[in-house]
Amino acid sequence: MIAFLLLLLSLPAFAGEWGGELRFCLRSEPKSFDPLLVADQPSETVRYLTAGVLIRVNRATQQPEPELAESWKVLEAGRRIVFKLREGVSFSDGTPFSAQDAAFTIQRMMDPAVHSPTGDAFRSGSGQVRTEVLSPSRISVAFPAAVAGMERLFDQMGVLSAKSAKKEAAVLGPFYLDEYKPGSHLLLRRNPHYWKKDSTGRRLPYLDTVRLDIQQNREIELVRFRRGEIDLIDSLEPEIYDRLAADLPGSTVDLGPSQDSEMLWFNQVETSPLPAFKKAWFRSKNFRRAVSSALNRDDMVRLVYRGHARPAAGPLSPSNRLWFNTALKPHAFDPAAAARRLAEDGFRLDNGALFDHAGNPVEFSIITNSGNKARARLAALIQQDLARVGIRLNIVTLDFPSLIERISRTFQYEACLLGLVNVDLDPNGQMNVWLSSAANHQWNPKQAAPSTPWEAEIDDLMRAQAAGMDQKKRKSLFDRVQAIAAEEAPFLYLVEKNGLAAVSSSLREIRPAAMRPQVYWNLDRLYLANPVAERRP
């Protein structure tokens, strides 16, 4: 596999075939088309394919490369960055691009009232971010404190137009959103003003359109792939991967350890509509650690992922060699240790059922998204494991919009089983998770002040590493964040999944990578071998 990938990466660039439509599926509706408000995977997919960025992290080399910025210079020990922008670039509606647009985007991203998840990664200190347009093609951005690795963070900042009447619909990426039919599909059309060209001098992308069908049912997605109705599946469940590998071995790719993990957490929001005794359970480290010790992660890897995964130790995969805390080990399966922790908090067993100190039976529900067989099986294993220590678990599956509504707005849930998608290797990409004030601090988001001493410590550590320029010091600080997360267990990390994908033989220039999007990261250069072939609807 390694030799195969190296061969792909060494192939020289050449002109592809023009035209045609690439088709693949989104598992749920995008929550936002505003590139600064992206907080879910479907929205991230749309942003990646449509938004232009100043700097792009190459998914193959994992190094930052010039995009809308021809060059940049980090100054003042990481507190300021100056960009030299490309000239002669236009948005998809023909509106010229200039430094004014970059300044407008940065100011909006850093506005606290916007609550931009993208902006959270840049918050290394209190104070305002100052932008200065030095010329139509040069801009200076000054932060109140140093932002370590700041150039990588601009990979997530889709540039908005300050002048276009189309607002966020005017884009600088290879495609623009031409049509959206909720519950059905999105149609992205080739951006006629896209600035990149191929080796012959013709304007990219090669494809005319990209159709993103909204399809939660993965069996239907598989049938459509087999029929040639879609061209790729960027994330396969292990069972489907094994079936497809047996039937069409040339169509599957196991990328090895990815940056994605599965986890569960408990609702610790003070204002949530949960009874006080359940809030007390969920806020107890002993309770959370007991639940973690009761879970058999090796069974999850074997029974749910068919060996295409490994037990998770923390927020990063060991494949992130630069930042993973090698001292961490997955929480061991130890029902006896779980029982001891529960006893310390006054829980007791009676005829196989667990009760708290006030006599309340220990029972709660876990929500997860419907249509995901692997998560459904994970939930069933969790249910079985917890039953062995006297805890009754109810499983509730919801469509993805309803799930997001509960975990981010109404907080009408008790526990949630979901995945964490890391889109960057640098810990700054997780600022929107670890800062207690962040919207994606899932167990208790948007805190006015840290509700626990350990969350306050994580806030300090994350801001300190984000402001540091010394790589070893930053690594030490983030090692401590990972250690606190393992000890306090606000998230119970379950497994780290391998990247599993399927790709049509007609799709060319595929160069798989570990970072998301693993299959279509170079979509502006992908092409179909027979773009005029008849396609089924």
C-alpha cells in the first residue's frame, strides 16, 4: 500500500479529459453554506469544494501551500502575518477579489457575535484582531497574542466577498453551488472564473459539475456505486468495505489509521432539562471513568470494525506522530475497577441493577444518528457492557438535523455517541472543541467561564500552546491537555477508525491521503475517463 501511494504521488502532472459530472453522497443535509459557520461534515465538504482559501494544506504532503495568497510572512514572533495576494482573480459571479475581501472575512470570522468555529482556532489571547489593507494585493493581520502555526489555520477560512450582492454564494473555489433541493441533492457547477490552470494553460477544474446526493442509507449508496450511478464513497463501513473488496477488489482502498475517532459524552449543561440527580452523575469523574472502564474496546474493534480500527486513547490518533501523546493508553476494560469507582460515589447493586445513593435506578439514554450501522452496533455493545455493571441504557436514533438540534440548541439529551473528525493535524484545529467558551465544547458548550478547574487549566494550556513558537514547548502543553482529557474523561474515546473508501475505475488522478477529504482533496484536477458516457439518473 505504501509503495502504491508513493507511486501515485510521483506521477507527473498532465492534462485530463474535460467535462462530465462527478457524483457522490452526503450522509445528511449541510447545516450552513456560510464558510465561517461550518461545524458539520456535509457543510465542510461543500466548503472544501466551493470556498477559496489564502493558504491550503496539501493533503498528501501535509504542508501549507500558496493559494489565493501568493506568499506570506509571519512577523513579530507569530503575532502578525502579511499576505501578498494573487492579482486578476475573481469570484464566481465575476466580482474582483482583493485584500478588502480578505480583511472583511477575517473581521467577520473573529467577531465574537458570529461564533465562528473557524475563528476559535485563532483565539490565542484577549483583544481585537487588527486588519490593515496595505494595497489591493497586500494585507496585514495582527493578533493580540502569538498564534502558533497560524498559516495552517487559514486552510479552513473560506474567503467571502465584501462587495458581491450574492454574499457567501459568490465563491473563489473550483465550483459554486448552483442548486440545492433539501432532502434530494446539491449541484455544484464549474466556476468559470477559477484561477487555477492545468499544464496546457486551460482553466481548471476538468469536471463540469459535481452532484452531491443526500443519502443516509448506506446500503442504497452501495447499490448505486455498484450500478455506476455514483463515482466514489469517501467513507465506508467495515462490513460494506469487506463485501465490496471481495466483489470488486480494484475499487476499494484501506488508507490505514485515519484522524477520525468514535466517542461518547454525557450532557453536563447546567441549563439542560435533566433531573438534578442525573446531572450529578454526569458531572462525576468517577461515574464517567466507571462507564469507560466497563466498555470493551477490543470487542468494538473486532465485532463492529472487523479489525479496521484500534482502541482509542485520546483526542488524537497515533498516526498524528507530531502531536500524539505517546504516554497515553486506551482505558482498560476492567468491570471490577468500574464497580469500585461507582461504590466510591455511593452507587450500589441490588439484584443486578445499579442505584445511586438516593435510590434512583441508574438508567439513561444515548442518542446517535440513524442510518449508521457501525454506530448502531457500537451502541448495542455499549448497552450490553453497561448492563453487566447494572446500568440500563436506552438507545435512541435520530436523523442528523434532529441530533444536532438536541446537542447544540435544546440540550434535550443525556448522552451522545458520535464521531470526531479532525481536519488538521495541529492542535489549534481543536480550539473550537477544548476552549470552554467554544460552541463545539460538546459536553457543556459556550460557557461564560470555565465550570471546573480542569477546564480552566485546559483553556490556559490551549491558549498558551496557540501562542507559543517553540515546537517542543507546544508539544508539552498539548500533551498535558491530552492527559487531562484522559483523566477527566469528558469524552469517552472508543475507537480510531481506518480510512476506508471506494472509487470508480473511471475516475482518474485519485491520490489518497490520510487527511480529510482523503479521496477528493484534489478535485479540481480529477477527471472522468469517459466524461460523455451516459449516466443513470
